[in-house]
Amino acid sequence: MVPDIAQQLFPHIRIVMGTIIGLGITRLLMTIAGIIQHPHRAKRSLLLLLWIGSMLLELVLFWWWEFALHEIAVWYFGLVLFIMGYATTLFLMTALLSPDSISEYTGYEDFFLQRRHWFFGLLGATFVLDTIDTLIKGQAHWAQFDWSYFGQVPLGILLCVLAWRSADKRLHLSIVAVHIAYQIFLIIRYFNTVS
């Protein structure tokens, strides 16, 4: 594929990817709006609200850091499927934070803790997907990161395994706090500007 066509293709890929990400953001915002509109419908959860905030940030970060894909000169269908699959994984995580109904549960926290295996399985997968995504963007992109970026993979997977195995609310609150702190660190250290 000639570079000019690849440059024309990137905006189309970004639109589809943005649509998937936009659906995830919409789901999360609708859940927040539902909690505000009907505060007594279901027991609220600080844990769920923190994960919703973290996922909103994650979705925006994903959209932001995928801009580096504009440097790819040759696109393959498998690469497009990978990018869409990564975005879909993030969308599925938002669906697990914004249930259609929680009538079978005692509240949002009960729903989240009972569905934690899916959520943390998907979250663990995103650490691996992110590493592949960074490789796809090329050596120059990869070289701008150090241990503080790549250390997230083993640490993130370890925390996902702990959260998968335990329904302890304190552990889950600690994990989401670490996740949000790390997201803020990434923004300050790596993703504050695009050059």
C-alpha cells in the first residue's frame, strides 16, 4: 500500500475506533446519569464509581495514544482487526461497569464483585494488548518509554490476579486507587502532549 493511501486510511480507522470508544463513554456516562437521576433505585458504590472514573480516563487515553498510529505507512487487515479488538475489549469493560439491570443483585458493588472475573480478565488482557500496540507503533515509539511504563504489565497482571481471586472490598479499593494514580502518572510522564 502506498503511503498516501495509508494516510487516507488512518482517519477511517480512527473514526471506527472512536465510535467503539464513544459507545463505552456513553455507557459509563448513562450509568452516572442513572445514579444521579435515581439515587435510591440501587445501593451506590464508591468502588464502582472509582472504576467508572478510571475507565473514562482509560478510554480517553486510548483514543489519545492511538494517534501515534498515523505514522504507520502500511496497513494490514489484521492490524485493523487488532486495533478494533483492543477498543472492543475496553468497551466490554465499560459494559461490566454499567449493567443494564442490577435487580438480581443487592447493588452496584455486589454486581461488580460478582462479575469481577470478567472485568479483571479483560483488564489483564489490556496490559498485553497495550504492549503489542506499542510494538506495532515502531521502534522509535517503543524507545521513548522506560521501566516505569513497561513495569505496568507484570504489576498490572499481578493486581488483576489478586482482584480476580478476592472479593475483599479494601483490596479492590486499593487496586483502583493504584490504577488511577498510575494513569495520572502516565499522563504527566508520557501522554501530556503529542508532537
